[in-house]
Amino acid sequence: MYARQNLRKQSMFVLVLALGFAAATVWCPQALAQLPTKFTNAAANAKVKNILLVHGAWGDGSGFETVIPLLQAEGFNVVSVQIPLTSFADDVATTQRALDLEDGPVLLVGHSYGGAVISQVGTDPKVVGLVYLAALAPDIGESTSSLLGSVPPTPLFSQLSEDAYGFLKVSTTGYLQDFAEGVPFVKAKVFAATQEPTSVTSLGGVATAAAWHSMPSWYLVTEGDRAVSTDLQIFMAKRANASMYEIPSCHLVMILHPDVVDAVITLAAMGIKL
């Protein structure tokens, strides 16, 4: 625990120096909540101005609705990709098309299953960094399903049902208790009602590339996650040699803690990696 707290202090110290502030603060959720107000015109000092957000299973691009305005206010060009969740190949192709439209270097950000997508697409020459938010980061030959199956199942997976076409859906109870716990009840119910059923072929798609082997990476670990095991997240973050930050949160960290997600993405855009 001491080592992790010390790492957070070092991380914040580097960040404060980079932004020209006089003193460092401890890397913790309370301090992070204050960071966005200090990130005015951050894009002007960043190594990359274009940020491509890729959502995960049982969601869509609107899951970043509270993060996007924060990044835009800092001067970044932000696109939230709407992947179809019909197959891994389809999801990768959709993200690649969005990437092709960007002019200049791009930072890829993936939440949950979206991490598998950015790991595949991230070998594109335009990409300069990867940010994983409670995300899957498969190696070549692995898939989201194989990674999830490598650890004891989390509570969410007892709440899935598969239809006749091979698409999985989360029960309303599962969404509220195991996916979006802590999110305001009315908003969480809307997310549950509008979730995008996800194909088993998306989750089972085998990676043929793993951009994190050669690409600078950042990873926000959600402690106590009931969808993607925290232990699995830490394993993947360490394997990718990512700058790793931890916060107690449900799986939908960008909804529950948009300020923290904004801070980590901004760190990545500025190239601050410990």
C-alpha cells in the first residue's frame, strides 16, 4: 500500500512540475477532483491534440458524455467512436475508419472491451499512446473472453443472457448492482435500458496485434470492480508496463469519476509517464 501511495505522490509531483505549479499534491481521488480546473488550455502543451474514445460492451459512445466536455474545454479534439459490437473485426474496422479521418497524431482511449479494440488498432502510425480505463489489453492470440476466463468470474457474468443470435445482454439488476453501482439510480436505469447487446464474437475475437508492446500506455484501475476483475486489470497494466493509477470505482468509471478519467487522459496527452 505504501509503495502505491508513494507512486501516486511521485506522479502528481511530475504533473505539477509539467504544468508549472509551485507545489505537489498527493495522487488520490480527492486531489484528482481538483485537477480539471488547472488543465486550462492543456492541449496547447500536449504532445497530441486528437483523442479517440472507444466504449466497451453493453454501452455506446455516449458513455463518455461527461468526460468529453472536460477534454474539449482543455482544447482537445475529441471523437467518441460508436462501435457496433457485432464482431471484433467490425469493431476494429469501425475504429480504424474513425482513426483514418483524424489529421495528425492520435491518443486512443478504451474502456472495458474497448481496450481490446485499441490494442489492435494502436499499431497504426498515427497512434502515439494508449489509455486503458478498466479495460482489456489482450496479447497476440488472446481475446477478451480468454482474459476474463483466466480469473474467477466477477458477479456481472451471472447476470448475462444470450439470445438466439449470439448476443449477450446484462439484466437490469446486474447493470444496477454489478456494472453501474454508485451511479445515480435514474441515470443507471437509463444506461441499463439503452445498453447495446454485445456479440459473443466481439468478446471472443482473437488479437493479432498488441500495440501496448511498443506504445506508451496508461491504465486506470478500478478497485472493487464487479465486471472486470481488479486483479486482472493490475496484471494487464503491469504486463503492458503502463503508468498505473487506481481508484475505488464501479466499472463505469468515466460516469462515476469523469474528473479522474479526464486527468489521466490529459496526463497521457502530455506524455507524462512514470
